[in-house]
Amino acid sequence: MSKEKIISSLDNLIFACLVIYSLTFITNINTKFLFFAFYICILKLFFIKPKINLSTKHIHFIILFITCLFISLISNNLLQLDNITEYKSDVLNPLIGLIIFFIYKITYKKFLILLSTFSISLSINALIILYHSYLGEVGRPVGLCDFHYMFLAGVNLLIIPFILTYSLNKTTYYNKLHWLFRFTIFINIPALIFENTRIVWLAFCIIFPLVIFLGIKNKFKAFLIICCIAIYSFGIFQMSPQSTNRLESITNNHYENQPNYERLLMWQSASNMFIDHPIFGVGYGNYYTNYISEYRSPLAREYQRHPHNTFLEKLSEAGILGGLSYLLLILYFIFNSVKTFIKNKNPINLSYLACILAYSIGCLTDCLYSSYNLKELTYIFYLFTGIYLILNSYIKQEHQYE
């Protein structure tokens, strides 16, 4: 078999792993197939000599961020094994979602296939959530998801913007695919409401009108669609008293409203950690230990492992180095996506802009980026970032055969 055929076969295997991952990512199988794709990429290096050309600073800001966290780690922990393991698991391992696209070049057509399989997964999960809600189950339903309900919330923030964008118009290769995406949005709206995650509601109150307004040329049509979605969502809320109560509690910061008041106390505790340890923080992975032993408010009623704000998490654990590097990373990603969309108003650029905005909003009330217990979201974030960079030629590959 020639090298060209071997490389083609390896590329097909990589894509197959990505498809299987997209179909199973909400189950306990989760990131295994991403790692399989990564290992096949490593195998591919035995047959090619890749030359990578970068025309973006995304990678620079990611390297700056992980370096600052590592400096915090060695400054406070003297390379303790548990903290190193946590750093590797939360910060380094998710990078494979991005590194894959330095070796494997996904095409626009294959991206649409991949997005459709993500859409199928979310549709099936939404149907299960709706069924459980129909049976009268209350709380925070997650369907097939084997993880914390905030994992599903983060997944929605990352993937729904892509599906919404591509539901608005016919695609270049599959002119019927937008109907799948529309169905996914239609059944996920009630599922999102019944999941009772308020930051997701707030994010999509901004993202849905933004995507629809920017994605549809006929602004009157866009306005009508926004109104229809608003009426549809309002009707769903009326079917769920628990969701209505959650919605009404968003602005209630009194002590009696535990979730909101508790967050204020956690943010205060994280801020105090930063004030006492401004340069390197308390050390990567040391938030919970310091929170319990020294910084937990006497008024607190919960024992949370993180401060429910990604910026404050990095600020408290890694000081000004971690907080500033995270802030610069997010701001650059947003700035670049806005600039790219203005230059080329296509669906991939609009969907990634909506994705990074929704994800950033989610990070305001939870720790969703390289964070304890939700690191799987960072894999997905890097995966879609890699696709965005490849399809915009920010990453260019030139492969020479060995």
C-alpha cells in the first residue's frame, strides 16, 4: 500500500473517531475517542513531515495562559504530585482537541457532518429530558448525560450557537441539513428551559437574537423569527412552575435565596484569596483547601470546590498572572472572531462568535474553562476552536512525505 493510501486511511480513521465522539460525548465514554483520534494523528507523523503556518495569535494566548498557571503551580506547591496530576488533567490534556487539527485537516463538508452528529446527540438527549419532564420529574434533568448538570449547560453554550446559525440557511453541500438543525433547536428550547440553568437562559436571550439578526438578511423576517421563539419560550415557561420560579429568582440576592447569595459569598472569598496572594494566588488546585480552612464565610451554607466564576477562580488560584492571562485569552478570542466575521460574514464565523460569547457569559457564574470537574468542556471548546482556525486558514498545513 502506498503512503498516500495509508495517510488517507488514517485520516478516515481520525474522522471516524471524531464522529463517534460527537455521538457519545455526553455519556461516560466521553473523551476516549478524542484521544484515539489524537493517537492516530501521532501515528500519522511516521508518514508525513508537517509544516504548520500560523496566522493567528490564538496559540500564543493559550500558551501564555497554561504557562502562567504552571508558574502558580510551582510557586505554591513545589511540584506536589496531586496538583501536577490535576494540572495535566484539567489544563494540558484538553489541548488534544486543538492539536488534532495541526495534523488532520478537516474540510467544510466533513465539519457539517460532524455538526450534524453533534446535533443528533443533543436532539436525542433533549427528547429524553422532555419525556422525563412529561412524567413529572423535577429538578435539573440531564437525560443521557453522565456528568454534572453544568456540563450539559456548558455543552449547550458551546454547541447550540453553531446549530442555530446553520439552521437559518441551506448549507453548501447538504441543502436539507438545515431541517435537522431546526428540529434540534425546536426541541432543545423546552429542554433548555426544563434544565433550569439560569445562566444558559441569560446567554441565549442575547445570543439567539444576535445570531438571527446577523444571520438573516431580511431583517423583518429575522424580527418575526425572534418574536416566534420568544412566544414559544414564554409558553414553555408557563408549563413549568419550577422554571418560572427559577427565572423570577435571577435578580433576588437576599439571604433567603441561597443560590444567588451563596455565589456572592463565594466571589467575596475568592477575591479575598487574591488580595492576600496577589501575584501567584494560593496555587493551582489549592482553592478548595484554602476556602475551607480560611476563607469560607460564616454565612455560607455550602461547601463548593470552586468560586462559580472562571475569572475569579484563575485570579484566586494563580493570582494576577492567571487572572490576567485568562482575561487576555478570552478578549483576544472575542476580538478575533468579531474581526473575522466583519471581514467574512459566513456561518462558521458567526457561529464561532456566538459560541465564544455564550461560553464567556457562562463562565461568569461557573468555572467552565480548564476547571475542576468540568474539564470535558475545554476539550469541546478547543475542538471547535481548531475547526474555526482550520476553516479560516489561520492554521495552514503543508505535509511532506517521509
